[in-house]
Amino acid sequence: MDYVRENADALRAATKEHVELVLLSVGFGLLLSIPLAVMVRDHRRLSTLLLGVTGVIYTIPSLALFALLAPITGLTLTTAVIALTAYTLLILVRNVLAGLAGVSEEVRESARGMGLSRTGMLLRVELPLAVPAILAGVRVATVSTVALATVGVTVAHGGLGRIIFLGFRANLYHAEILTGTALCVLLAAIAEGLFLGIEWLATPWARR
């Protein structure tokens, strides 16, 4: 607690950077995942290829991916966001595809009968019904990114990872390591609860 009181400003700055990393990475991941999933959903081979590519990216060790990006984008926030965004794609693309596939053909036929175009059906019927699956993917991607963002310390943008790393450099200073770890766990728990609440609010038909 002495460490927390004496370093409150540094902890606030690290937490702010950590939240920024997570929001940017998951946000960009979602912006990429939805159009990609929509483009390949009717083509089994393309959807399999897309999931395979995102799966390969997900298996690349984070330190290796940061090392590959650093010569191109430098030790910048951009490097950290690109790497973290890439890791969200497997989870998000898979859940968007699952959500769209979960819309029954009867619902689609009803939408066509109402005169909705393909785009109108996507925006007004399919995506709203896919919201639970999409939000579940966003929740999992956010929680995993909270943990993974700490590795961004290798490119000087790791948020709370910087606090943990400083603890290791200072002969395993446990106050720094435990504080950084505890704040990461707290952020993950807050994100989990927040998205569960958003999902509950966004799907009133599920409550009924």
C-alpha cells in the first residue's frame, strides 16, 4: 500500500495507457472482423481459409510478432495496436460467423417476404440477431487482450506491463509486480462484467 500511495500518478498513467491499448485493439479488430465475416460467410472454402489465417496469426508468439513489426512501425503505440488487433481476429471472426450462421432460414425468408434487400436484411435482421454471439466474442477478446497488452512493454507501450517489468528489473520488487498484476486482473473483471451487462441490455428478447 505504501508503494501504491507513493506512485499513484504513475499507476494511473499506466492504467490509462493499458485501457487505451485494449480499446483500440478490440475496436479495430471488430471493425475488421465484421466485414471480413460477412464477405466469406457464404463461401465455405473462404471462411475456412480466413479462420486458418487468423488461427496462424494467433499462434505466433507475441514477442516474435512485436519483433517483426518493430523495424517497420518502430517502438510506437501503432506497433502494439497492430499486434494486439491481429490477436483479436480469430476470436472475433469466429464469433461473427457463428452469430450470422445462427440466424434461421425461416427468419431470412420472412425478411425477403417483407421486401428487404440483402443489405437491409443484414443490417436490420441478421446482425441484430447475431449480437449475443458477437458480444460474447468481444468479451473474450477484451479479457484476453487485457492480459496480452502487458507484452507491449517490449515496444515501450505496455501499460501495466511496464509496472510489472520494472518490478522484475528491480530485483523482483514484489510491490510493483503484484500491483501491476492485480490491476490487470481488476481490469479484466470490470470488462467481463461490463460486457455481460451490455449483452443483457442489448438482447431484451433473450430476457423474455
